[in-house]
Amino acid sequence: MQTFLHGRDLIGDLDFSKEEVETVLDVAWDLKRKRALNEPHAYLRDKVLAMLFFFSSTRTRGSFEAGIAQLGGHGAFIESKTTQISHGDTAKEIGEIYGRYFDGIAIRHCDWKIGNDYLNEVARNCRIPVLNMQCDVYHPFQCLADLMTIMEKKGRDLKKKKIVVSWAYAASYLKPISVPQSLVIQMPRFGMDVTLAYPKEFPLMPEIEQQAADEAKKWGTSFEIVHDMDEGMKDADVIYAKSWGPLMTTDDPVKGKALQDSYTDWIMDQRRLELAKSDAIYMHPLPADRNIEVTDEVIDGPNSVVYDEAENRLHAQKAVMALTMSYATIFK
Ligand code: CP
């Protein structure tokens, strides 16, 4: 077990080794049990986490803020629009200055071709852990909660279990591609066979698809891409069907929306659920476009685990904060 995570950043899903992720999950389950038993677990007394948001949030904000408080610390909620960032504060300055006030900086910045670079620039210039609350490339804390949920429902040994990560239609907005990207590179390490399903204009970043194939080969699992939602569902143990924007095809929002609107039939419904194994679980990070992306029947049905999945954000994030922020000494 690799436990020495003090001072480490978590920006990309593979920043932590498989053994380190196993440690995170182990601690997360311990913290989940402690919370259920009302056992105090103030591992981060007097520590303060800066939570810098460039993009809205329900779950991420709530779970990080509740999590740091339950660990005995405090979360400072900071929206970029109420800072001097738009007046010139650079990523380097945020890293240097907030690194001296706080004990960890969590950032959500989903702007395409900007967010991940911003987080890395802050990380290069600060002395404390930088935690990725979602960028344009990765959503690692969502993925940790997803992995934790899958193991709770399907057992810790996921060898030969099939996850289908499928595109689905949404009408609300062009959603980031970070969730499917994190899933396809993380799940092979835990033995899952990954099927990625999308209409041909909706690929993930080519380097991520290549990394998913490389990880599958390394861990002896499979990675396949299909362009038919029904085909993707066949014999799946885990269905992760959600929307994302056609960012590899166009970053023009009007053209992207027009492309998206040509695939309204990619909805996760009961007929498709029945193509998977009878005990398949349905997952979605939320928010979902109800009855557009997924039917009420599926998301509120017996196969859906979306609320357990959302809950596990809290426990997984507490585990990473406790492991990375607990020392007074800086190790970066
Ligand atoms: N799943 C997720 O990240 O939710 P929020 O956008 O509400 O934080």
C-alpha cells in the first residue's frame, strides 16, 4: 500500500498510481464508515482549502465544502468572477499567493484548451497540493467516486466486468468531455473491459483514446470504440451514458449544437437498459437532461445508482484531502 501522498497534486487521473488509488479508496471507505457511526475524524484541523470556481457546481462545491469541514478544516468558496483574475491576476500569482495562505487549492476550470493548462500553471508555482475539481480534460474526483461506487455494487475484483461509456443526447448545453476521458483511462487499471460508444463526430481527444488503449493492453483488459448505442449496451455490467460536446470536430458552439441535435435518438431508455445484463447499474455524474439524455424510468429505476455515486464524491474527496494536506511540512 502506497500511503505517502502528502503534498501531491491530483490533476490528471493517472497522477496517482494504481496502488495510490487503492489507498485513496481504502481511506474513503474508512471515512464513510466513521461518518455513518458519527466518529470524529478531524485529520485536517485548522487546515484551509481554497475552492476556486470558474464554472458552476452543485455536487463538487457541496461535497468539497462539507468534506473539509468534517475533517476539521475550512473551505473558502471563491468564484473567479469575484476575484481580480479578470483584472490581471495570473495563474502564477494565484499559485504563489494562495499557496502561502491556504493548505490546498482546489480549482474548477472547464474552458476548452484553457482549464488544464491553468491548473498546471498554478501547480508549478505553488507549494501546496492542487486538486482538480474538473477541467477541460479530466474530472478525477468524479472518477474516484465512480470507481468506489462500481466496487460497492459489483465487488472489488472488477476483472472481466464490462463498462460502456456512451454518449447521449442533451439539449441544455455542450457538456465537457472530461468525465468520459477520466473513465476510459482509469477503469482498465482495475480490470474493467471498456467500450466507448459515440456518434462519429463525438470522439474524445486522440491522445486520451490512445492512452485508454495503452492502459487496456498494459492491464490485460479490452478497449473498443463503437458508433452504435445499442451495440455498446450489449452485456454491459456498468452503463455510463451521458452527453459531451463534439469538441474534436468543432469548437463553434452553434455548429456543435446543430451536430448534437442530429442525434436526439441517443437517449438512455428502458429498451436499451434491457440490452445490458439484468443486474447492470446505470451511472451519471449529474446534472442530467431528464427525458432527453436519460428517461425518468431509467434514472429513477432500480438499476440506477446515481445518488450513491453522488454521495461517494464526499468520501473520496475527503480521503484525498486527508492524504495530501495533513502534514504541516511542505513536500512539493
Ligand atoms: N458531477 C459534478 O461534477 O457535479 P457538479 O457539476 O454539480 O459539481
